Amino acid sequence: MTDYFYSNGKLLLSGEYAILDGAEGWAIPTKFGQGLKITPSSSGILTWKSLDVDKNTWFKASYTLADFKQLSASDEAISKTLIGLLQEARALQPAFLSESAGCAVETELSFPRNWGLGTSSTLINNIAQWAKIDAYSLLKKTFGGSGYDLACAQHDHPILFKIEEGQAVVRKANPTLSFVDQLYFVYLNQKRNSREAIAAYRKRSINKLELTTKITEITSALIRAGSLSEFERLLNLHEHILSTALDVRTIKEQLFSDYEGSIKSLGGWGGDFLLVTARKNTFDYFKAKGYSTIISYSDMILKN
């Protein structure tokens, strides 16, 4: 009997970095995600194949079932990460694959790998579902991070997410935005390594309580913004506060200083997607600068 699991991708619209220290962030599950299919076999081993959005194989490997020892792999670094996930899953659930006669696993992304919409988080959540374990526990033992991406993987609506006493607290967000047709996501043509971005933030000596308080207030105000101008003011304020905390110029200052609308970094600063507010020349402006992947808010967000 074939098993199948699916997890949603993610975008954090407010709260990046500060969410690690208790700020409340606004996140959306995307209509893009990753599936995981498990087909039983009598091979005596675990075979793994990962497909990209075009159904091309970008990783394949095979492992023993007893201890997930690598038998073959097309990429050593990816294989090492996968082995770690599988071993930690078994540590949390000793029965995981303990009586299997073999299985073939196939994962498939519905978005390009370099988009940064959660290749890792969707995999973690899918493995957790497969092993019948808590996804946050698996995340903590492997990749680390706040866990908002797992919450997006598991929910089919916008969320408010925060860490409270070490635990994830998830609430349904109900944005009352009348101007969503003027919101777009622009891909920066490069993916930022989340773990490196988090490590750099952790080294900063700043007032974390002040930062988290301000960012939480902005998050609350953003989802209630009654006009595009108010929404833009809040986006600009969020960028200014994080720019000061990180000692990094905003992406608008770095690359798009002459753009008339607001631009906000999402995730690790310097990569992945931007949230931009539209003007008449939005598409022409970004395409002229070499950024041709532009997705509307409505085309990105998962509609429940």
C-alpha cells in the first residue's frame, strides 16, 4: 500500500529574525509545496529519489534499513543531511521502518528549488507525518529555527506565529486587506541559507526585548491596515527597525532606491523573495533590472 504525504510551502511576511526571540510574525502557506510518496518493496533497502518541479531527478540514493547506512548517493552533502533526518526520526520513534522489507521513496516539489519556499521544512514535515512524530521535535534536533515554516506546512490559512516558553503558538490570521491586488512577490534570483542568516543574527548584541515588542506591534498593525499607504508605512518601519538591528542596509537602499513603492525583504535578508507594493511600472521596473519572477499575492497564497 502506497502512502502519500504533502506539506505547504511558506513565506514569512513579518517578523523575520525577531521571531526567533519571541516576536509574533505573520506567515502564509503557499499554493506551492512538496509531496512524499512511499511505496513498499521487497528490496531490503530504502531507495530515495527527489524530483524537481519539472519532474527531473535532482537527488537519488539508497540506504540500509537497519541504520540508514548509505549504499549510494548522487550528492554526499544532501545524503548526509537526509541520513541525519532519518536517524533522528527513528530516535523519536524507534518503530519507524523497523519492520519494513524495503521501500521506495519519491519526493516531488511544485516550485523551483532555489525559490526558498521551504524545500527543507516541507521535507521535515513530511518525514514527521510518515514516522508519526512531532515535526517541531524533529526540526529542533536537526535544522533548528523558529518553526513557523512547519506551521505553514501544516495549516491551510494565513497564521500568526510566535515562540512562547519554548513552544510554538499558532493562531489563525485574518488579514483585512482591501488592496491585495497591489501586492507582489519578486524573486531576487538567489537563495539565502537560513541557518547562516540565523547564525549571523545570533551574534548581534542588541536589545531583543525592544526588538520583539516593536515587531509584534507592527505585525498586529499590518494585518489590520486599512489602506495601502498605511500598509506601506508599516513595511518601511519594519525594514528600518531590522536594518538597524542587523546593521545591514535595506534591500531597497542597496538595489532599488528609485522604486516608488515599498519593498520588504522576506526570510534571510539578501535572498529569496521580496514583498513589493505595486505601481504602474512595477513589472517593467523589476524586469529591466533582471528580476523576472514576479508573482501576485493571490497567485502565491494557498486559498482554503
